Amino acid sequence: MFMFLLYFSIGDYYIWTLTCSAVMVAPTMIASQHIAQVWRGAAILSFVWFLHQWKTNVFNRVIASATVDQENLLTLDRVSSVGLFVIGLMALAEACGVAVQSILTVGGIGGVATAFAARDVLGNVLSGLSMQFSKPFSLGDTIKAGSIEGQVVEMGLTTTSLLDVEQFPVLVPNSLFSSQVIVNKSRAQWRAVVSKIPVIVDDVEKIPQISNDIKSMLNSNPNVFLGKEAPYCYLSRIENSFAELTLGCNLKQMSKDVYNTEEEILLQSVRIIKERGAKLSSTWQDSTGQ
């Protein structure tokens, strides 16, 4: 009985000793493990922060120069910042003991489904990045893509904002521009203008002189662009009650002033017709008489 109690007491002593050792050692091991992870994480964050600051300084110096496209550089700066953040986050997770590769492998299956569901958003983002570098239009340009026309007021990563002719805001997904022919009216050096003026058929003999006078008037107009094609005016159609004059020219790029120039050209053409003794006619009278 005494020996049993002695063995029991010795066993309790060993258990108590091991328990105390575990209480003293275990926190130290756990603390050292976490401290190592904290040091690795701090080193990674410091390195990522250093790279971000260095990248920002480089881009700021390059953007400050006047020989580069600032919008492209700003887009590249934003994309590189996102990429640096993602890489730093993955490295930080690895330093903390998270198996990033396993997560990516398992998440790849869900990523396919997510990408399929978000294909429209991804398409808009990719189209937006493509437009940032290809530059089919810029802020302030007047463009036409399919049935959509307006002035560009904002270019985002997923959408582009326009103002239509009635000054209503139009929000266009960027993916639309990848499937449409884009007409940039602001980048044209000139704008073609064609007009048709009907005159009475009895005055057809006066048309040659009228055509010459109208062409001389167009050649002397300072807003007419003479670099590519000379202005023209000719008899293009003869009906029972009227003869049709077709006149055309290329106008210089003048934004909204082009409409005033068109009006001026038409008024001067009508004045020349009347000065030559000819009279205007109506195409409607001819169509009702048939």
C-alpha cells in the first residue's frame, strides 16, 4: 500500500512537472512562430510600399514631361498599382502560412463560373483598357458609333459618358465600341457639304453661268477647304417642272460654326440664281403632276 502511494505520488509529480513545462514552453513556441510571421509580413509590406513609392515617383517624373501621353501613363499607373497590390497580398498570405496555390487551384473552378457570369463586365474593362491605349477618341471629341452620337465628356474603365445633340447624358458600355465602327468627327480636317437647289426648267439655259458663279463664290470663301477637292456645281437632274443644281465643297473644321457657313453658302447661291434671272422651283409640284 505504501509503495502504491509512493508510485502514485511520483506519477503525479511527473505529470505536474510536464504540465508546468508545457505551460511555459508552449506559449514561447507559439509566440516565436507568430513573431516570425509578423517579421516576414512586415518585410513584405515594407518592400511592396517601397516599390509603390518608387513607381509613383517614376511615373510623376515621366508625366511631368510634355513629350508623353499623360492619359496612357495614368492608366498604366493605375493598372500597375492594382497588380502590385495583388502580388503583395499573395506574398503576405504565403508568409502567414496560407497555401495560396491550393486556394488558386480550388478557386480556379469557381473562377470559371465567375468569369462566365461576369463576362460583360470583363469585356467592358478590357475594351476600356484597349481604348485608353489605342485612343480612337479623346475627351471633348464628337463621335458616332452606330446609332449613338455625341460629345465625349468622360472615359471610364467600364463605361464612356457622352452628351447627345439635345445635351442629354448618354452612358455607353465600352464593349459597344469594340463591335461598332467609330466615326470621330472632331479629328477630321474638313467636312464635306452637298446641297441641291431646284430651279424652274425654263431657266435651264442660264444654269452654266450660274454654276460658274457659284463655283467662284465657293473658291473665294475663306471657310472652304481647297486642299483635297475643288468646289463643284453642276446640273444633276432635269424633270418636267424643275432642273436640279448640285453644289458641294469641303469646309474647314469649325465645330458649330460649320452650320453658319452652310447657311451662308446657300443664301449666296440663291442670290446668284436670282441675279442671273432664274427662279427657284419645287420638286413637290413635279411629283404630284406624274
